[in-house]
Amino acid sequence: MKNSTLVKGTAAIAVGAALLLGGGGTLANWNAEATAAPGTIVAGDLNVTAANGVWTDRAGTVIPDITAYKVVPGDKLTFTQPLTVKLVGNKMAANVATTGITPTNGFTSTNVSVSAPVLTVGGTAVSNPLKPTGSDQTVTATITFEFLSTTTGRADTTASYNFGSVAFQLTQVTQPGLS
């Protein structure tokens, strides 16, 4: 009888332990939680807009209608383009470049020279990459077209250079800390 009592007692303990461990009872389990306020992530901005540009000749005289102007060897024309550049971001940096300019575009390559844009802010030369200043920047991009004086004979007497598809492009460049 003692064995039967021992077996019954052991069975009761086993059933009780199974109930406690299996969720049938309460087995204390410590738990804690804290909330955090990590804030909001906000994206920066990059944009460029162009106002009306101006063509001038070597003497600085404004050319009101470039399509009516006829260049001759030795002419150097300058296009001045004001750009409003918006750069917002902690690691923002961007290059200003032109698209749509080809080395010759109708002229013989040895007879013309077209420059990459030269950039200034408030009359002071700046270089790429541009970085945020806390507000929009007025950047002046200057391109020169020169019909070289070394042109001989009747070379390129009826040639034309179409600047109609030129655009100013602002492209983000990778700063340290970005990959």
C-alpha cells in the first residue's frame, strides 16, 4: 500500500509540475518595457532653376538675339546663366555641369572652343562640389564659345552651333560617411 501511495504521490507531483510548466498555472517570469522617442527622419532637397541668361561679345556688349549674330574667326562669345541652387542635407554636395554641349556641333573641331561652365557666387569663383549654405544660392555659370582666330581660308563659313538643347544639371556627389 505504501508503494501505491508513493506512486500516487509521485504522479500528483508530476501532473502539478506539468501544469505549472505547461501554462496551466503561474510560473513567475520577469518582464519590463520602456518606450523611446527616436524622432522623425526628414529628407533633404536638391534643385536647380535657371533665369534668363545673357550672351555678350569679347567687349562685353550684350547680344540681344544670338540667332541673328554672325560669328567670325577671332570672336569670343560668353553666355552668363544665373542659377538658383537649393541644397539641403547634412552630407549634401552636388556638382553643376552642362548637358547638350558637344565639342563642335557643326563647326570643325580645330576651329572652335567651348568651355565647361565656370561657376561664381557673388562674383567669387567657386568650384564643384557645391555644399549647402543654409539657404538657396545664386550661382552664375559662364560658358564661352570661341571661333578661333587660327581658322584659315573659308573654313566653317556657313557652320552653326546649336545651343538650343543645353541644360544645367545639378548632380549629388557622395560625401564621406555615405556609401
